[in-house]
Amino acid sequence: MKKRSNEPVFWSLFGAGGVVVAFILPMLVFITGLAVPLGFLSPEVMAYERIHAFASCWIGKLFILAVISLPLWHAAHRIFLSLHDLGIHWGRTFFKWLCYGLAFLGTLISLILLVVI
Amino acid sequence: MNTRKSYIRPMEGWWLKNPFYIRYMIREATSIFVGIYALVLLTGLVSLSCGEASYNNWLVAMTNPIAILFHLIALAAVIYHTITWFAVAPKVVSPLFIAGTRVPDMFIVAAQYVIAILLYLILFAMVWKV
């Protein structure tokens, strides 16, 4: 039997990441990266007690995992495939392990931390 | 042994030769900022799990001008991603039919914008009055 391609797995994670980036990240980047640091919104929004409580309930855990892990897989897939567009053809296996490995590591770390919190 | 030097078409900068390819490469490049932003959130999560003092350090780091500049570019990048993502969705999903007629691509694109804006508003409403 022909060896099955692992592409569908990576593509699914890429697709799920793309959906999260499109439907959540524009507002999330604005809130966490601009509105709160610049003071448009109260610092209370991202205060320790509040975020810790959010990361302690299961829906919060799920949200945090989704906005960290899936965008990582999305970026890993696109960056890996862009190497071809940029004419970088050496070290394909190495880059594949590097890109997807980082996404996997980020997922694993988030998962462990969220379970422990 | 083949000693002939065959001509290989040079491909450097191929994507600079056509606006369509430039837009394609910008779309792919948005993923760099998406990836870095995810890592920024990950460092936030790590600091959160280390306790209040380290988390507050992360909050201070987020106000650094470099961080602000990064998030400005990242915001533009994710908006660009969103526009391109919604635009290709009708081409990726299998054709939708309602009462025997095919749903036009424009409807699928528009529906995504409606849902997305609704989600942004919900997210914003959750922090607005805090």
C-alpha cells in the first residue's frame, strides 16, 4: 500500500488556525497589544487576578489554547511552504521539523501550563 | 557524464514582477506576524503560570514602544490575512446549495464578514466596561 501523506493533518491545523486568525485575532491583537498597553482600555482588563481566573475555567483554557496553538500551526505551515517560493530548496526535512516542531512544542507547553494553572 | 551546462531560468525575485504575486507574498508574510503574536501570548501564559510578579513584568514589556510597533504591524497583518481568507473561502469549501440553487460566492464572503464583526463586537463588549 502506498504510504499515506501527512499533508491533510497539517493542512487541517493550518485551516483551523486561519479561521481563528480571521475571526478572533484582529480584535485580540487590538485589545492585548494596543488598547490595554496604551491605556484606551482599563488595565484591569488584563490584570493578573482576572486573567488567572479566566485561565482557571475550562472555557478560558480552551480559548487560550486555541489562540496560541492554532495560529502557531497556521504560521508554521505557511512559513514552511514559503521557503519553496523564496527558492530555498535545501534542508527541506530540517525546516519541516523546525516549523512543525515549534508549533508542536508551543502547543505542548500551552497545554501543560493550562492544565497546571 | 553530462558536461553540458544547461540553461536554468533564474527565479530570483519572481514575485516582484506582478502585483498579483506581490499580494500573494504579502499574504504569506502575514503568517510571520501571526506566529510571533502567538509566541507573545505564549510568553504571557508562561509568565502567568510563574505568578503575579512575573506576569506584571510581561504586562510592562507589552507597553514597550517596540512591542506597540510590533502589534500595530501585526494588526495590519491579521486584517490583511482576514480579507484574503474570507475571499478564498468560497473557492475552498464545496458548493453550497439552498433550495436547489447555488449560493453565490459573494454571499459566503459577506456572511463571514457579518459573523466576524459580530465576534469582534462580542469580544470587545467583554472588556469594554471592565
